[in-house]
Amino acid sequence: MDSPKRIVILTADAGFGHRSAANAVAAALQERYGAQCEVHILNPLEDKRVPFILRESQADYDILVRKAPELYRLGFEVSDATLPSVVVEGALTVMLFEVLWDLVREYRPDAILTTYPLYQAPLTAVFTISRRFVPLLTVITDLVTVHRLWFHDRVDYCLVPTQAVYDLALEYGLTPEKVRLTGIPVHPRFAQEKRPKVEIRHTLGWHPDLFTVMAVGSRRVSGLMEMLHVLNHFGAPLQVVVVAGKDEELYADLQQMEWHVPAFLYQYVTEMPTFMHAADLLVSKAGGLTVTEALASGLPMVLIDVIPGQETGNMQYVVENGAGDWAEQPLQFLEVLAHLLQNDRALLRQRAESARRLGRPFAAYEVAELIWEAAQAGPVHKTASKLAGRRSLLDLLRLNQVHWDDAAEAKEAE
């Protein structure tokens, strides 16, 4: 029996979306190929050798987008220019080279998939120095507004969520044969859930026949409590389901609230495919993960918050394609609710149909198939003489006192 193919999926924990996409692909690989593949999901930023500024960027992401969103937007836009992005890639190579070198050497992957944009340049440096090029695929986890760092011309495939990002990839210099339109991977359960809403609600203990609004919050969603007060006093028959996204403070506030409608409160859930298929409307921020999962469920949205930068495009994509509405203030939210429910919910049904049209519930399977095919081909060895820029990379790493263990490298005449 052949040895299983080793597939490494690199991710990070700045928000939920990057790891969720990684988990989705891993689940699809396990379902499709089982023991034929060995999958490892790794977060290189957890390694203590990674400089503090990068390790803490995951936690600081939450603080920055909540406390200083305009500063975050400015940083996003400035670093998205050509020259700053080149400088950033050089810095990332210096900071992450040693960790990624050891990771590749330890796991000996047949293929690598990354759901986070910081690893592509350092991995390319690892491949160039070692002369062993592992197939590398990137999954982009935002729908429209995508940072330049995601688009690296040395990847084998850049897997994009929408036609807009496909066009952006070509604009940033990727060749068409390297770009595939797959959608953002969501867990296979989103494609597998086929039960009627009434049946799912009965199983969950919700009222089977009530109009059901699900709100998804976290420490990064501003204005959620105000929108919940609108629902609580809306007057029409409905029930509210709130998922607090591991935010203990929000969850405590929800429990202390005097509810006038049936309310089902959860600090965190692992059954999001089931919840979304059971709901009639989603209230949330415009995060790439949540929006993608809602579209995959055919669930219309009212988006109430965006992170300036990448999430602005997510919101515009949903609204312009008729799958949801934008309501930044409680009065706007009240108006949207009234419009969605009038005329026997005619507009709500239109929004749901648009969401189904945009959704790609099978994206994880498409990505799994591509990474599996890449693993079949496996790494390619190249001679040092054919690797342009290798000497410059060596000079950069040595100048910055980056160390790695390679006996063969030590013997090579430079």
C-alpha cells in the first residue's frame, strides 16, 4: 500500500475565517480521501521564535479593528501599494524563514495550502534555498477587497472567491492558469444539510413555525445590542437566536437582557451549518467567513458592521447582488425588517434566492481536489544554477543573522 500523501495547511487566528477555511478543506480531504492522505493544520505564528510583533498580531487584530478601525484601514491601504508590499514581503521572509524551514523539513509535505497571506514569500524563500519546491496553493478568504500580499506569483494555484478577485489577481500579475475560481471553503456540512427549516428547528428546541432571526456577534461587532433591542420590541411574531462568538462579556449582557420574544442564547456553537439552515435571516458584521457561510446556506443577511478595508467589499458584494441589506443604525435596521416582511415576505424570499445563487457550498471539495492533485505530483527539485535570485536571498538572510540547519548547503560552493 502506498504511503499517505502528506498535506500541510497553514493558517492563523486573526479572526475566525482563516482557520475555518483550513478546517473545511481538511474535512473535505478526510471525507474524499480518508487514509490516503495525512493532513496537518498548523499556525506558524504560534512558534516562539516568531518575532513578538507577528505573534501578537493575531490578538492585536481584535483590539485594532475594534478600537481604531480607521488606523487599521490606513495600514491596509498603505501596505497594499506595490513598493510597501515588496518591503513587507522581505521583512516577512526574514522573520518567518527559520520557522517555515523547520516546518517543511519536519513534515516533508507533498503539498502545502495556506489560508493566510503572510507565508507565501517566506515559503518561496525556503523552496529556493533548499532547491526543493513543494506545490503551494493559496485560498483567499475575503470576497472582494483583497490585499496585494495574497497574490504571489510563485504559487502553483491562487484560489479565489469571486470573479472580482479573479480579475484582481490578473491585474496584480498572476497568469490565468494559476488562478482558479472556487469560492471560499466552508465546512462540507453546509452542502450536506438538506432538512426543512421546521424539522431542524424542532431538533434544536426552537419554535418550529416562528420567523427566526439569527444574530452572530463577537468582541469585534459594534452596534449589535442596539439591533437586538429593535428585534426585541419589533412587535411581529419572531424568535431570536444569538451566538456570542466566545465573547463572555457579550454573552453575559445577553443573559441579563429582558427578552420580550423567545430568545435562544449561545456563547459559542460548532453547529453553524445547522443553525444557518434553520434561520430565516442573519444579522452580523461583514466578515468573509460569516458572509460566505450564509451564502452557502441561502440565508439572507442584514449587515450591521464592517472592518474598513477588506470587509467593505464583502458588504458591497452582498448588497449589490441582492443577497442582503446594510443597516448601520437601529432606525435603518427597523426599516429593513419592515420591508423584508411586508407582502408576505416577498423581498425576503428574493434575498434568499440571491444568496443561493451566489453561494458555493461545495467550495471545500473543489479546493480539496486541487490540493490532492498537487500532492500526487509532489515536490520538484531544481539545481541552484537555475534559481534566479537565490544568492540575493542568501545574502538577505545572512545579513539579518537568520540561521537554518542544512548540511548540504554548508558543503555547496557559493
